[in-house]
Amino acid sequence: DTAVSQTPKYLVTQMGNDKSIKCEQNLGHDTMYWYKQDSKKFLKIMFSYNNKELIINETVPNRFSPKSPDKAHLNLHINSLELGDSAVYFCASSQITGVGEKLFFGSGTQLSVL
Amino acid sequence: GESVGLHLPTLSVQEGDNSIINCAYSNSASDYFIWYKQESGKGPQFIIDIRSNMDKRQGQRVTVLLNKTVKHLSLQIAATQPGDSAVYFCAENSGGSNYKLTFGKGTLLTVNP
């Protein structure tokens, strides 16, 4: 019954490989995100999708391609992996509250590129 | 656990004390702010939020204060417990209607029993 679930939790791969991370939310939210967290814990937004449509793309290299088959899913495909791609990647979805927009995060995918 | 050389601001408190975590935000046009808690190996978890037309908001054991004049946000945790040990992030919405949360650096809170 996890609200935002992403798989796999750990991903170890060689430089140059292509890999995908999947994300699903069962909260009925319209907006989903990918965030990257580096080794210093700095969290930076990568992409945002609203109802399957890309609305934010934060100058991420085009080796990263998000895909949203429906509003409950936002997958991240990464081509030609580089050492610098090693990080924890978080998927999130959001809900508009009376105050603002509250993000719910998945538990993260730790990507290690060797 | 946390890796060596994380260089996060840290705050160490005794169990039962009150904690205050501070954050300076960058964009004077930001209209919405959130505090998140991230425990080791988990994703960030929502704690409390506040809009820019407010200067204080209270939740259960937590209070957020907003000072727009100096672009400062603080999170107060009352009667801190060991379970409060985590990295705390402030975030601001700098994207207007296209909500885009920009996260601050994070503060590592350690609660000593």
C-alpha cells in the first residue's frame, strides 16, 4: 500500500550502460517529479510531469529521458551512464493543499555507476 | 548512517530539549515554503508548510516561522525525541504556478538520549 513506489531500490551498473528506474503512485495525483540527491544530500529537481505532460525540465542532459505512460507512472531512462550519474534518485508526486503543493516522495533508488 | 565529510550543518540536542533549525532562502518572490524530514535510507517526508502571507504556522510539536524581510525560515521542534534525528530540509516554491520546489542544503539533527 506504498503511496509512491520506485524500483529498483539499488542499481549498480557499468559506465556506458543504459538503465531505467520505474515509479508509480497510487495517490491519484496529477503531477509527478524526479529529483536527484547527490553525495552531499543536495536535492535538485530534474523533471516534472502534469497529467503525462512535461512541464519542468531542469537542463538535465538528454541522456535522461522521462516517460509517463499514464498519470500514475513516471519512469526515468538513462542512456550511456557516466560516473557522475551516481546518486540517489527520488520520484515524487504532489497534492494541492489549502496552503500549497505538498510533495510525497518515494524511498529512492541508489544508482552506483562503476 | 551518514558518510564522512558530508559537510552538512549539524545540530546536536539532548532529548527533551527544544530544537531550532534555520534556513535562508534565496528567492524573494517565493510564495510557499515547506519543511521536510529525511531519515537515513528513506525519502524526504513532509513536516509542515507555510504560505508567504503568513509568518507562523503550528503543527504537532512543530512550528514554522517565516521572516520575509530577511528571507529566513525556521523550524522549531518541541520536546525533541530520538526519533526526530534526521536531515531536515527547507524548500521554497520558486516556480510560481508551475510548482518547482528548490531545496536548501539540509541540516543534520542528532538527538542524544
